[in-house]
Amino acid sequence: MGAFARPVAFLPKGGSPFLGRGDFRRPTEDVQLSEGEMTTAAPTLGVRASELDAMPRQNDGVYVDIVADPAEPLGFRVTPRSQRFKIVDVRPDGEGDLKLVLAQVSSP
């Protein structure tokens, strides 16, 4: 994961933000509809559970492509490249990794 990992900030509901890293992807999937075919994209973030301060949960917030900055109150800052998401689903793979299915909330 190290080669593709991006810096991320997790914002758990009712908890303290913490930093991590993850493999961010925007896979596409073709879906057959009665009217034809449609392509959808659900962004995902792959993370190692052992590297996290807490387990992410559905509806927690995530910022992708942040800059760690201990001088900031939350320990990070967003940049024009940063993207904000909400966790829609948490899918453990049974081997210590998690696939977080995301929904884009807004730009920073």
C-alpha cells in the first residue's frame, strides 16, 4: 500500500479526528438497466485496520489528500487538492484490510 497510499484524515462522529493513509480509487462499473447500460463510479479507500487509531464507521467523515500539520487544531489542513467524503459502507476483507465505500460530500 505504501506506493499508492495517500494521506487522509478521519473524522469520526462523536470522536477525535485522526490521521492515516489509504489507497484511494474511483472504480467504474457498468450497470445494465431496462433502458440500456449506465456507468457508475463509487470512490473507495483501502486502509489497513492495524494502522488506524479507531475503526471507521458508516457516516464518519474522511478527507483525502490532506497535509499533516501539528500546528493546526485538528492536526491537518486541507489544500485545493483535498476531497471530502462520507463513509457509506465499511467492508472488511477478513485479512486486516478494510475497503471504505465513499460518497463525496463537498469540496474543502
